[in-house]
Amino acid sequence: MLRLLAFLSTLLFPAANIAQDTNRTILIARDAQTLELNISTHYSQASTEQIKQWMEHISGALFNVYGKWPRDRWRAVVNPTSGASADPIPWAQVNRDTIDKISFYTIAEPTAAQLIENWTGYHELAHLLIPYRGWGDKWFSEGLASYYQCLLQARSGVISEQQMWQKLYDGFMRAKANNQFDGSPLHAVSSTLRENKAYMRVYWSGAWYFLSADLRLRQQSGGERSLDHALALLNRCCADTPLSVSDMVERLDSTSEVVLFAPLYQQVRSTTSMPEFDPLLASLGIHVIDGDVTLQDTGPGAQLRRNFLQSAVTL
């Protein structure tokens, strides 16, 4: 589960340019759960404190999705790169194991503000919202992370509601433009992603799946249920279970008592281009004028849309 530009970053930041040494370990606790934060000693003490503040912020955003972290104990490892980069987090990677680990590589002296405003941390942590996915269908896990990176930034106050929907719209438009493999089903394009580099279509078609599922859950339940609820139920039953994506969507349906995730999964994985997204946005009182997202203040979709900014899971 590399972040979008991981392949390119291995060229820009080869292992020889990544400073790694013994780490300072900081434990961040919430209720009976623990995040083990390992920070390289190559950082100054001031930078170490900035990184800690960043991790408290993004891990708090993850915690609030369903009122707990996906795992009782998990780990984040942060190391500096020695190469120059305009991106404060040029590379990050998730490893799913007995203890899930996320590795981040940052610029040498990052500030908490730089890291908090960057999308990468939210994206990588969002991967943990589903159990270890086993194998296949990269579009599913990357779509989840791409969708939730926008929600987590907005819910934690980093971006506005309008900016959240603008980011989703812009992602969908990039996927629509990434059309060199149109005609091939998404599952085939996803399975050869490293070779074809159709990142935009793969990631944002996946994000479309999760937005569509989230919207349908909210509509069917009158706003009482959401994707947050469905993922919390999946985590409660299956957090330690290796699942293929086809198994996972079956569990999502059974634990949420719906018939939604599996048929939508079959539909999306067979799409031969980016799915239509304007109807989804319009149903939420979102209009686009010359590429700029505008939000209606009133109407049946407006309140439903605002509820996406809240996470209030009770099981």
C-alpha cells in the first residue's frame, strides 16, 4: 500500500539518501489503545516535538471515525530524507502485520503545520480502517484512503467543507482525464498499476465507490447510518482476519444488514472508464461552475451533505 507517488519517490529518494538510525519512542495512548511512535534521532528535539504534534492530530482524526483506533496497538515510524523536496512527506508506506506499521519519510526539519496540512498522513492512516485486505483489488484500498483523506482533513478542521468537495471533484476529474486505458475494466487496470501507472483512474474510481456507498447508506437510513458505521462493524467482527476484497464486501453487507457493498463492488470493478460523478454531487446539493464547486445552503441534499463532516458512530 504505497502512497500514490511511492514508485517515483524511490527514484528520487533511494535508500542511500534516507537517514535511518536508532529511534526515540513515544507512546500515544487513547483509552486502552496505544500508538507507538518511533522518531529517528536524526531529527532535532524541536522537530521531534513537531512530529509528535502532527501524529497526535492525524491519529486523533483516525480515532474519531468510529470512536477507537482500528487496532489496539499500532506503530508509526518517521525518518528524514536527505534529498530536497517541495513535498514535506515525499514517501510513505503501510505494512499490515501482527502490529500494523506506517513508515513516513519527511523533509529534514518539518513543522507540525506543514505535516498537518499535507494529505499524505490522512491517506496512509485511512488504510487501517479496513482489516488486512489479503490480496487483489488495489483500487479498493487506495480508493478508501483517497476518499477518507478528504473527510479526515475536513473533520479535523484542516480544510473547509467546500474544499473537501472540491478536492473530491478534482480527483474525479483527474481520473476522467486519465483515459488511456478506457475500455479496459478497472480490475485489470488496477492489477497492472505499477506497469501502466494509471494512478488517477484507479485511486479515484475507488474513491467514487466509497462515496457512492456512503451516500446510499445515509439515504437509505435517513441519515442514521454511514460508511463510518459500516467500517466500525466490519472492524468489530474481523479486525484480525485476513480477507480478500470480495470477502470483505460480503462481510460489510452482512454486518450492516444491507445488500449494497457487494453488488456495487461488482459494478465498479467492471467499469471501463471513470464512473459518472455529477449525479452523486448534485444529490448532495453540490454544483460545479467552470470547475469550481459551489454548495447549496438549503434543499434536501444540503443537510445530508453537511452530515459527512460528522462522525458519531454508536454500536
